[in-house]
Amino acid sequence: MESDLAKLRTLLTEHNDLESAASVLRWDQATYMPAGGSHARGRQLATLDRLAHDRIADPEVGRLLDRLQSRGSGSDAESDGARLLRVARRDHERAVKVPAAFVSELANHRTESYECWVKARPANDFALVRPLLEKTVELSRRYASFFAPFEHVADPLIGDADPGMKASVVRALFAELRAELVPLVKNITSQAPADDSALRRTFPEDRQLAFGRFLAEKFGYDFSRGRQDMTHHPFMIRFGADDVRITTRARIDDLSEALFSTLHEAGHALYEQNVDHAWEATPVGQGASAGVHESQSRLWENIVGRSRGFWNAFYGNLQKAFPDELADISLDAFYRAINKVERSLIRTNADEVTYCLHVILRFDFELDLLEGKLQVKDLPDAWRERFRADFGIVPETDADGVLQDVHWYDGFVGGAFQCYALGNVMSAQFFDAALRAHPSIPHEISEGRFDTLRGWLTTNIYRHGRTLLPVEIVERATGASLSVAPYIAYLKKKYGELYSL
């Protein structure tokens, strides 16, 4: 049994290492790779993705799993061995259903599509990338077909990102969320908007990046096991437990861009840096799901990073970093500026109250595209009409509309967006549970201390990696099933005070 377990771990480690090597190439593509390298990069990633797929789909992995489980290895469902076998079995059985040729085709297409999007968005040229997006929809449907029968064509894609979730479950949650958010947005935006001109002055990029690094370190992000670089669309990426990297982007005329994207990605990185090292190089040694991951980026970016207590601790540091730019701006004015609620075009820059409406819009479009109710050629017009209906504004360009997010141009259509709203919902539920366990957390945040909060999150979420399903993490950490109620209560309390509702 020990010999079989050692063999299995060797194969699983090889799979992990191949995926990590591919991640290094994807990080380079998004940060430093010259434009001319895209063709070769597509070939290289196709090779690595195929080899990684072959390793986890290897029949020997299935035989080892069968032998270990038939002999009772990991018979205790809560044991480390049982958890490893459970996750490895799930990954193996999904991989077996997907042909290796498809994996290579997808990797090549992702690279080509991403490089085209990098050109198309600044040029406001949807026609340039449209044929590639049409192929992405086709590939997404084909991928889902490998897992038929299913309740909805999006279910396999959603399940990859958020295991245990299906289109019907997400739709129900989103309907409840939208019913609460629409009137809240209407109430707030009927008032005069907060003045955020203080954020629109000229802020030198190097000082923005330095201050973001300062705050990420205060959160607990370990730069000896990570780094930060610039990219088109910020992301966090994990090469190993001790190499977890973040990226950001900056605008000299918008202080919030780099500041909050850095806090967001640092939240992701805290998760990965605090998974139990015992799971390193196994399928278990990473975040549980896209939604749980997003709960951490949104918790640190918004619930902590946009709180009054946080800026009680750090606004003086920010003024020292930008003495000329912020000397005349009070803490109260700054706090209101970073929490301005408005009907806006760009999801990544959206405020907490309107953000989920951006996500629900994209989720609905994904389902319509996969179901064939919406054609790619009609997507820009559909986007404008939906924005008019939901936000009362219309994007003047596709760059601010259907081209703004990288997700459909570097992956599947389906499973890409629901995690952002699920993460918002989970973030409030987790924070509530942390406060029940440690009522001192808000006071500690106002003093710039995060050890207690980070420790609770590590104990209840981070260290488990993928050993638990998202619904299990929520229930164990909070004592309740997933609910939108804590998130809505958080928004109504915070923004009720800000806007005197």
C-alpha cells in the first residue's frame, strides 16, 4: 500500500510540476513576453498542457487509486489520505473524459485569442477578435459535451471553477441578489454622487506601486515567496507554495486603480501562501474554488481595504506618500471617495454595491451564448441594450463593453464570471463568522493589525486547500449554508451610513 501511495504521489507531483511550468509561461506571456513570441508560446503551452493532461489521465493513476481504495487506504473519510484520494479521483475522472488532442487545441487557441485581445481592446476592434470568440464558444460547448448528460450545458464549466455549483443554483442565488441590489442602487444613485476628484489627480506610478507593496506586506503577503509585476489585466498566479505572484496595473490619473487591484490580488495570494505545506505538489495544495478564492480577494480589498477603520490606520501613510496630492484631502473625504457608488461601465472598477450586477449580466450572456440564444456577432448590441436596462447608461465603445474583460479571450465562455459574485457573498459570511469568534478584529484593523483575522482565515479556509468542497468550507467556517443575507446586510449598513438611507 505504501509503495502504491508513493507511486501515485510521484505521478501527481509530475502533473503538478507540468501545470506549474505552463503557469510560468502564461505569467511571462502576460507580463514580459515580446509580442513576436506568441506563436511559439502557443505551441509550448499546448505541449505542456497535453503532457499534464496525459499524466493525470494516465490509466496507471486510475489503477493506483482503485488498488488503494480497495485496500481501505484512507477509509477514514476525514484522514489526509482519504482527502488526497478523493480529490485525485475527481481530477482523474474528469481528465479521462477530455481527449488530449482537445487539450492541445484549446491551449493553442487560448494563446492566439489572448494575443488578439491585447490588440483588439485598445483599438476598439471587436471584429478583429470576433472569429476567435466564436471558436471559443464552440470549444466551450465541445468541452461540456465530454461530460454529458448534464442539467445545463454550462454545468461542467461552472463545476470546474466552483465544484458543487450548477447553473440552476447560481441562477437562484443571483435572482435573490439582484432583487436586493437593484432597489439599493436606485436609492443611492438618486442622490448626488460622492466627490471622488481627489483620486483623479496626478499620482506618480512608482509611488503608487511602492504604497501598494507596503499595504500588501501589512496584510501578510510574503514577498520573499512572491513578487509583483505589471500586466494588462491584474491576476494572481501560483507556481508553488513558496512562489505565489501578483500583478497590477496603474494609471497616473487614478489612484484607486493600482491601489485596490494590489489589495485584491494580495488577498488571493494570502490564500495560496497559507495552504498547508503538507499538500505541496499535490492536487490538494491550492485554493478550493474560484468562488472561495474570490471571497478572499474581495474580503481584503473591500471589507478590510475600503473600511473606515483601515484608513484610520493608514491614511496618514498615504498622505506621506503623496504629500502634494493629498495634503488638502481629509480622511472623511477620502473614505467617501473610495466608496463612491455610481452606475459605471467597467466591472473591475465598479463599487461594491453595483459590482454584482456587472457579474450577473456577464453570467446571463454566458448562458445565452452556450444555449445558442445569442450569437457572438450580436453580442456588442446585446451588451449595450442590457447596460441601458440595468444601469441606465450605454458604453460608447466596445473597449468599455464586450472587450473589457480578458476571461472570454483567455479561457472558456462559461464558468468564468459567477465566482466573482459568489465571492462577494462568501466574503461577508466569512467575515461575520470571524467577528463572532474574535470581536476585537475591527479594533485591530483600525490599528493596522491583521494577525487575528488572517489567523482565523488560515485555520478555517486557507490551510485546507482543496480537501473540502466550497459548500463544506462555508458550512464548517460559518455554521450555516451559503446565504446572500450577510452580504446584503453588510452593504445596507455601510452604505446606509454613507448615504443616510
